[in-house]
Amino acid sequence: MSVIKATNIILKKCMGLRENESVLVVTDSKLRKIGDAFLESALKITDSVELEEIPIPKVHGTEPPEDIANDMLNYDVNIMVTSKSLSHTKARIRATKKGVRIVTLPGVNSEMMERCIDIDYDELKKRTLKIKKILDNGKRVAVKTTLGTNLSFSIAGRKALGDDAGIYDKKGSFGNLPAGETYIAPLEKTANGIYIVDASFAGIGKVKSPIKVMVKNGYAVDIKGKKSDKIKKLLECAGKEARNIAEFGIGTNDKAKISGHVLEDEKVFGTCHIALGNNMGFGGKVDVPLHLDGVIRRPTIFIDNKKIMDNGKLLV
């Protein structure tokens, strides 16, 4: 499947773009070719299409330039094809609240587009909703792996996201593509234990040697392993709150594979991910200009002491 076919599926099926609507494509120099593909496909549906290029920041979660943030409010649909994620920015949240339909594709590449976009979205939604409902009704999560992950935290009163499952055709809907996860913001200061990232880590890519994160009272207090210094530097630039255990997610896309691109890796069926930093956009309280996902292979997951996944195999 070509990139153009994938952009057509995204615009027509995922976003429900109509001929009387307007589209803003935000991209950067690294992903300009894919941005241009969206522009080409969108112009076949509507005449009201604009493409704007932004500088590439150092970290995920950095706010876009003010003029772009303001422009985002003036379109029916935003397509954010950028090297660093705009998902958890104030600009994106503000546009969503206004009713703009938004999809982000941070770090996407042509292989990912060709592999993970033309999927059975109905089946994906069914699987994702099943896990989402369990998280919605749960109070406590425990995650374990054979490598030594042993982390627990509260989710009491929090609601999971991901029920869109790749279809963002309603006013104010938001998500990223490729789709295939349900995720929740753990209660701040409740996470304790250790998690070991063995698939990929935002800011690093594919993990060749596991990275161990020690957690106390909701914060990553130490990080060990090859390239862990790079993660520490990113966290230091964003301040103490960047060490917050921000997100717990479970991948549900059986077409996705571990590629070294967290956008796809966190969607792989049979994985989970834990993020550090910002969670304001999905029910949390921490607002920092950073969001770093770490993807874990073959987890065993308990919700309120009920095992829902065993070594990467879904049991519900």
C-alpha cells in the first residue's frame, strides 16, 4: 500500500473529511514528504487546505510557534505530521476544546503508514474498548515482567482514553495514528516499584539493552542502563515534574510491530507502555513540556488483582 493510499484512508475514514471542510497540515522539514502527501490527498476532497512547516524542537511535547497554535483553531481538521509530538501540548488541547478534529502522527514514516493504517478498525475498536472498560472500572494496576518489572499504582477515579480506536470524525475528537492503544493517567504520587523498558524509549528509539527505571511515590528517582544518560538530560531540561509517572497504556494493534518508533511501538498488541512527564491532556495534573513513553514487551498485568494479560497474552 502506498503512502498516498494511507493518507486517503486517514482523511476519509479516520477523519471523515468532507468537501465543505477545511484542513491544516502541520509538518516539519524531516517529514515534509508525508506532509505533502496529505496536502495532495486533501486537495482531492476540499479546496480549503493549508500546509505549514514548523521548526523541529529538542523534545516531545514542546509547544508549536504561537502563530501556528492560533492557526490550529481556524480549521475543521488538523493533521499534525511532525518529528516531535504535539499530542500533549496546550495548543492541541485548546484546539480540541474548540471542536477541531485532530490527529497527530509524530515520527511517522512511510513503512509505518503502509503497514498500520489499512486495518480493520471495527475489530480494533472492539478489542480496545474491552480493555478500556476494565481500566475505567479499576482502582489499582500492577505490572510485572520476567525481566524484573514490578510496578503498581492507583487509577481510582481516572478514565481511560482510546475508545475512538483510530476514528476521529466527531467534533473535538483527538488521537494519533497508527491507532491501537487504550491509556490512562495514574494518580500522581501513587506509583512505586521498578519498570524495565526493553522495546523502545522516546528520545532513544529501539532499546538494545534494557533500561531500568526506579519509581518512588509517583516519580522516577533513578534510571539505569545504556543511553539512560540521554533520558536523564531530557528530564533535567523539563524540571522535577518531568519525572512524573504520567501514563499507562496497553497496545491493541496486531499489525503494528516494534520498529524503534514509539508512535508504532506503543500500539503493538502484547505490549504496554509507561510514560514520564505531561499528562494534562488525558486526565492528569502534571503540565511540563515533555512526554517520554517507554514500551515494555510481554507484560503481565493485573487490575485490582485480576490478571488481564499474561506474558503479553490477553486473557479477557
